[in-house]
Amino acid sequence: MADVLSQKQIDELLNSFSANGSKVFEEIGENTDKKAKVYDFKMPKKFTKEKLKIIDSIYENYSRLLSSYLTGLMRVYCKVDVLQIEEQKYYEYNNALPDYVLMAIVNLDIDDEDIMDTSMIFQMSNPISFTMMDRLMGGYGTYSDVSRDFTEIEIGLMKGIISKMVELQGEAWSSHLEINPKMSRLETNARVFQSIGPDDIIILIMLEVEIKNIKNTISVCIPALNLEAMMGKFADRYAMRKRFDPAKEEERREEILRGIKETPLKIDAILAETQVDLYDILTLQVNDIIPLNVSIDKNVNVKIGDNIWFDGKLGTYNNKKAIKIDNIYKN
């Protein structure tokens, strides 16, 4: 039978805990590096870290394209980086936007029956918009904090620029999926667009744009339902590529060879190589003889580029110098 603690032992145990227990728990709390992360079980995440990395790589490529385009357009160095990619509800994104903003509604125009009509939102922050307009209208590209609607001239100027920025996404996506993004309309009121439900899940890509001393964001908002279908399509395509088919591989090889058969190549026949002093070169006369380091019956090397591919006998054919191939070297 287990020992039973006496009342005195119980009192000593409680006194010991009251003296040292809280300190022990404080030390445990201070030493731990783990932090609790809030997780909403009512709205589980739809995209894994691997899928978000794919989106990140696509928009890293887009950032480089956009940086080049803006630099050429503004005649000043512009830097674009992917700031963050996150999954959230549409109303959270929309509520964070100011009342007056340039928001392009984009149709991705994906030529695939399995993917429904897909729209995205391309939104440019006001500091970036007004900086670009000031620069393009002859100013220095400065920005003053203003809260007003855009004029017809400003909208007309930015419509063509944003349309081109939207189309560049097609090139960034081309290695994964063929899309033809086109701007369907440009809104200046963030509350007008109602095609995405408030509780719908979206993927928000935030791009940080730096023009001179102005730094702010461009956001791309894609509904999660549409993005899942898009990513599922090119994931299936990559899976099919991994299945090796010998017949198709041979057909592909023959097609490549057919394409390069007519390619012109420079072929050099090396009779011999030797070294001669510069003095001997300067004093050469007609009928002088230069001895070579090879025998007369040795084969001539035939080089393509920097590599020896063949050797053979030197001769004539139809009154022209020719070489008869004796050996083929595997490079």
C-alpha cells in the first residue's frame, strides 16, 4: 500500500511551492522560444506553403519585368519587389483601401474549358499613381499627400500605362500557364466592384515599388477558387511531363535533329601544327621549305568548333582538295 503523507509533510510541500513555484514557471516561460499562432478553424487555409512559393516565383519574375518597364517609362530607376503573399477574405482587403484609388478589373482570358472566367484586381496606391503622373506630365516625380478623385486627364493617362502593366503578367505566367490578361475597366472607387463576395477567399500579392524617394505598393488580388483551378491545371501538366514515354522521346529527338540539320557549320582540316621563329618568318623566300612535325602518311584531323570529330586521308575530288573520312571520334 502506498505511503500516506502526513499533514506536516503536506504543509511543507505547499510552503515550498509557494516560495519557488512561481519563479520556476517564470524561468520556463522566459526560456521557451515557441510562440502561439492564431489559427481560424472555421476558415482553413486553402494554399500550402509550396503553392505560395510557386506564386512567389511567378511574381518575382513579374517584378523584374515591371521594374524594367517602369524604368524605361519614367526615365529614372524604379525598383519592384514582392513584399508579401497572403490568403485572406475579400472584405478585409477592400476595407483597407482608401475611397479614391486606381483599381483595374482584369479578365485573365484563359483558353481552357475547365477553368471558368477568371477576374483579378490590379490596384495601384495613390503615392505611386500621383508620382508617376507628375513625372510623365513634366514634373520631377514628387508626391504630396492629397485625398481627391482623379481627373479625366489623369485617368486617360494612367489607363494605357496600367493596361500595359497588367499585360506583362501574361509573360510572367507563361512558363506555367498561358493567360492573356486584359484590363476590362478602370475604377476610381474601391467600393464599386462587387463581383467578388465579401466573404470569398482571395490571394493577395503585395508588390513594393520604389520610384526615387517614394516607396509604396501595388496589389494584385486573385480569387482563391479561380487560382486553385489555374494551379491545378499546370500541376497536372507537369505531372504528365514526368511520365517518360520512349516513343515520344524518340519522336522529340528526331524533330530536334530535323530542325538543326540545315544549320551551317564551319569545318577546319588541320594538316599540321609547328612553331617557327619570327626571324625565320621575316626571312622566308619563294621555294623555302618549312618542315612539319607529322609524317606524310599521317591522317589529317577534322575539327568542328574546338573539338576533333574525324580524321582522314587528304586527296582530291572533282579537281578540288578533299578529305576521305577514316575515323569518327565520339565527343
